[in-house]
Amino acid sequence: MKIVSLNGQMTFEEMKGSLERLPKTNRWVQMGDTLPWTEYEKVYNKRLKNDSVGATNRPGRMVIAALIIKHKLNLSDEETILTIQENPYMQYMCGLTEYSDQPIFDPSLFTTIRKRITIQDINALTLELARKARQRKRKKTGTRRRTGTGMARAWTTLRRRRLNRLM
């Protein structure tokens, strides 16, 4: 029995529509929707200093998302760009609004980024984002930060009890 497609092959132009309709269950779409891009872009733009020298840079979200994809999948610079070029979910994470069959940027940009953004910058940003996430969680749940741990907390409790007895 011969099986024939009813609608035929989708044309590239039909496929090129909005990436907003992608399923929200995909890991790249979820990551694209949850990461604090504004915070990432502040650090990225501060370190690149492109406001006074050189050509304009690519959007921070695009470059940072490409870095995340590169490291998460352990790809080379060239392979990262090709993978993003072929994957609409990754293009969504990179901030594109519609599918493109063109590279998002030249792979050599990764070298420039590695020179300007150090591991210390990435670590500092990660710590800052973790701190902000904890603050948001505390605001949601209404919990406060503990003042000490272990022995320090025990001494604080003992001091309070002594003060209460004196009063």
C-alpha cells in the first residue's frame, strides 16, 4: 500500500512564520521564557563597551543564548551556529521572532566574547541572579532570612532568654 501525504510538503515560506506559536513544553522555549535576559544583557553590554568603539553588537540575548546552547551541548563555535540555524526552538531562545535559515552571527564572534567576558564576570552574574531569585522566593512565601546558623543562633537565643529574665 502506498501512503501519500494529503497536504504535501510545507513550503519554507509557510514554515517561516512566527516562533511565538512554538509549544511551551520545549526546553529551549522554557529557558528562553524564564531566564532574566535584562540582567544578562546589562553585564554583556557593560563588558563589550561598544557604545564608543567599533560596530554595533548583536543583541545580548542572542549572544548569551548562543553561549548557553554552546556549553550545554558542548559544541564548537561553528557547530553552535549551524545547530541554532537549523532549530526554531533555539532561535526562539536567542530572541528571534521568526524562523530564519541564515546564521545568527559569524562564529568568530565567540572569540571576541571570550576575550571580553571573563569567567569571573559569569560567576559574579550567576551569584547575583541566585541572590535575586532567593529574594523573589522569600517575597512570595513571606519568609525571612535567618540571622545565623548553628552555634551563633544558639547564642542569640540564650542572650534573648537572659534579657527576658532581667526585664
